[in-house]
Amino acid sequence: MTKFLIIRFSSIGDVVQCMNVIDDIVHRFPDAEIHWIAREEMTPLLRADGRVHAWGFDRESGLRGLLRVARRLKAERFDYLYDAHSNIRSGILKAVLLSPLEELLHRAPRHVTRHKERWKRFLLFRLGVNLFDKPFRGVDSYRKPLREWGITRFDGPRAGWHFPPDFSARLDGHVRENTITLVPSANWEMKRWPVARWQELVRLLPSRRFLLLAGPADAFCEEIRAVDPGRVTNLAGKTSLLESCYMIKISRLVISADTGLLHVADLFDVPCLALMGPTAFGFPAGPRATVIEADLPCRPCTKDGRGRCKRARSCMEEITPGMVADRARSLAPVD
């Protein structure tokens, strides 16, 4: 048995993009036992893949809690350690798991780190000089460090996630042949397509039904549903994270900005339209993902959507409902 530890605490999109490496690892090491430490709220995603032993970390426990987890992880005696987060917390974990003496005696796990290339980020976001791959696909950046261990991209069939058996009975009825799943929210305002654009998209596709997935704080989803309550189902705040992932998995087409559920669609190879705006690192990588974006010289201008647009009209506003409706018709035709 070959034991791996992956460190990636958050966020949903990053954890999901990093989960692509699981198939890569298992293909190269069929006897792999994969452990993963993440924030507690991320563990349902990880446990959905039955090959992952998920360790939850509660941020409220602070340094003391992190050290407790580190000591428990050290007892597992890993062969390989992949720091896919590269932050202060992952550095503390590595300080415990990779003691200098064990390194000297070659008893410490082999380890690699996904570096964030901060100098390139400084050039991009401070000086407007983009030296990153165009487009930058997070999935590829998570795979790159593993080449050192002879682990390369695996393009065969995925083992898939295992959802609770009651999900199908409770949730399948929301998705019909002509249903399009919309993910209209995002953590930061700059990444969001304006509500009026989502409303117009519903009007432009009168033969389609729509399913809205969002969080409990996204009250604006009710404004989208109000355009045509008979065709739009609003599940904002009514599904857990894992239930939302299941809804994405059974969807015919997903339309989303750069947010976590977009990357779930990409992971499951579900056709998706990615409405890409100011962010630099959220481009999907799968063959069934289509990117819609505005060709503006100021893009990208932010890592994750924080900040304020310096233009009169943002790059998200430059994406028109007509553009999205046309792509949706071609990707998910109905009789």
C-alpha cells in the first residue's frame, strides 16, 4: 500500500479542481491509499469519492487544533505528501510531518508543493503584465507538481462519486429533458452576471425549464424565478452542498460564472457554459466546457473577484443574454 496525503483546505472550486488528481494518482499507483485534509465543510465532497480518507479541520480550533491534527496525521506514516494549498497552515503541517531528522534519514514522505507563483501575480494584478498560461486552468496547475513522481494526466473513465441512495428519489424530478441548470451566484460581486441578464435569458428561451442553485443568502434568485414561476424552480438555500453537486451531475446543461459548481460540472464532464469575467484562475479544463467572455484588455484584473471594476461597464455586463442563449441552444438542443 502506498499512502498519500493531499493538503487543500478550501475553497469549493479549488478542492473540486484538485480532485482531478485522484484518478491520476490511482492510475499510477493502483494500491494508493489517499488521505486529504480540508476544512470541515469541504469533507462531504471528499467523502463522496470513496477512495478518499477525509480529515476535517475546524478553523475555530486555531493553531492548537491544527497541531492536534498534524500529530494524528504523522502517525499515518505517509509515503507521499502533496501540499496543494501552500499557505501558512499547510506550512505548519509540513513542519510537523517533515522533520529535519527524518528528512536526513530518508524516512520523511516524498513531498511536492503547488506554488502560487506570487511574483507573476504581482506583475498581473499590480502592473497588468500577464505571464500566466492563457487561459489559466486550475486543473492543470494542480496536476503539474505530481509529474515529479511520474504521475501524469489520466483520461480514462472516472471512478465517480457515490451519493446517498435517497438523492435520486428526492431530486431527479427537478431535472427534465429541457431543463437548464443556472448557478447565478458567486462569492464576490464582480464575478456575478447581473440579475437582469439572467431574467432576460429566461425570456429568450421560452421552451426551456430552469433550475436555480445557490446559497441561502442569495435572495435575488427569487427575482429570476418571478420572470416565469411555471418554468423556473428556485432551490437557492434548499439543498446541501452535496445535494447541489448531485443536481449538477444529473444536469443536461449548466450555466455558471466562475464559482465552485462550475468546476463540479467540469469534473463530472457535464456540458457547461462558463461566463468568465475579471478573474484569472477559474477557467474550466474539460472538453464539454464552453467559455463565454468579453475581449477586454483589462482582463483579468483580480484573483477571485474582490475589488471594484474601474470601467463604466464590467466585463460581465459585456456578455449579453443573446450570446448565452445562442450557445445554450446549440449545446442542449430540444425537439
